[in-house]
Amino acid sequence: MRVLSIGEILWDHCGTQRTLGGAPLNFSAHMSRLGNEVAILSAVGRDDSGDEAVQNIKNLGVDLRFLQTSSEAATGSTSVVLSPNGEPTSRINRPAAYDFVKVDTFAMQEIGEYRPDWLYIGTLFHLQPEFALRTVHLRRSMPHLRVFYDINLRPDNWSLPLVKCLSSHANIVKLNESEAHTLAEASGFRNFDASPEGFCHQWLRIFDLECVCLTLGAAGCLLVTTKEVLTIPCAHIQVLDPLGAGDAFSAGFVHAWHHGLSMEHSGRVANYMGGLVARKIGAIPEWSEQERELLQEQFALQQNRDGIPAS
């Protein structure tokens, strides 16, 4: 499978800890570790942080052909604060280098020649109307392309019309409980607490989606299609750092879904991936050889349950 991720690259600062991240990069790194071909369209600054980011991204196995270097602003960064229940919130420093990505005709042609199977998008990067228009054009120009949209709302860095626009060009939408509650209120859905699946069904129907993934933290995930509604619990784990777990979930789900696994078993693979990251420090932690083997075993197990030959 070939994937193109579009969006921010930034350094997360949490206390004395500094880690490379940004949801599109986190997703890309995990997709690469699953054996997929992955490139990222973004930009870093002409600074030490940018140079360090480029080297780290290269080491993660992510293709750099669409990664740009901008002199307009510094490499992206955030300050991350954990709430009492462990939920991370970020203050995003902008403008950042990724706000100055050049998505010109030549870049669009190169992306067309790359021929990705999946496009990963988020909300933050698309706040600039030009970027949203380019992504919509890309989607329309490549009929085979499927889009995974991680809504990923950041305070003061989203709008309901933008989220609706991007949802209308997606195949799969993923969001967490807090984001779903926010969108439900903003869009006039008044019964979210009693029926989160009702809101997901409404979003699915309005935007003609294949699936809506609602992550539930330690409780697992709620998955909704036109035919099924499933809540899939995850194994109990000791959470060390929740940062990036949702991005790992996204990678696991897209990987499994693309390979034809059922909704249930795609959710189980995704939950496993999210838990693997939440047990470690950082959004893109190192995996041991044993952990890689266990992940492969988990994927093969779910394939076998669906009667799909191991790839």
C-alpha cells in the first residue's frame, strides 16, 4: 500500500521532554513500520530543529520526496500539557514552517505520479483556504484515491465549515469523544451523551462515509458503518503516555481496512496499535523486535479470523 500524509511536522514540548511529532508524521511513521510505502507533504524550517527533524524522519522510513524546507518560519512546535485524567492538550506556535508549504502545479503533478492509494489529512494544516482547495482538487483528480480524515480538533485552530468540507471528501473519519461532543454541539445534535452512535451515524450518512471511528480511550473504540455499529474494547494496559496513541490507532485501522479485514478485526488491530504506543513515552516510540513480532501475530490472527490469506 502507498500512502501520502499531508500536514504538520512539529516538536512537542511537555515539561522537560521534547519529542518529534505532529499527527500526520506520527501516522506516517506507524504506517511505515507496518510495511507500507509512506511519504509526507509538509515543511520544516531552515534551523537546527528542522535539520534534526529531517534526519529523524529519514530514520523512521518515511519518504522525504515531498518534504520542503522553508525560510518563512521556524520548524513547528507545541507546548503540551496533560490534564488530570491524562488527556494531552497543546498550545500551537504559529506561524510555522508547515504553513508555507508550496503546493503548486508541479507538486500536484509529482503527487499524481506517486499514485498513493490513501491520503491522510487533518484539520490543522487545512486552515489556510489554499491548502483545503488543493487537497479537494487532489481528491477529485485521482478517482482511485481513498481519504482518511483524522478530525483532530486543536483549540482555536478549526472551524465547522472546514471540518464539514474535509469530511465530505473523506472515506473514513476518525475522532475522539471530546471532539465528537464538540462537533455534535456545534452542528446542532442535541442528544450526544445518550447516543454517540446516533451522532456518528448522522455524520456517516451526511458525508457518505465508509466508516466513522470514535476512539474511547481506555474503553476502546466505537465503529459505525451503514451496516454495523460495534464497540470494541481494548485490553487493559498501564498507560505511560497517551500522546500519539490515537495516531497509532489510525495507522492500524487503515492498514487492516485496506487489506480487507472486517470492521471488528480492523478495530482490534487498531486498538492493539494504540495500546502499544500508550505504554511508552513519546508519540513515535521505539519498538522492540518482540513487539514487532507480536504486532505481526495480532494482524495475522485477525486476518485468519476473516479467512484472509496471510500477506
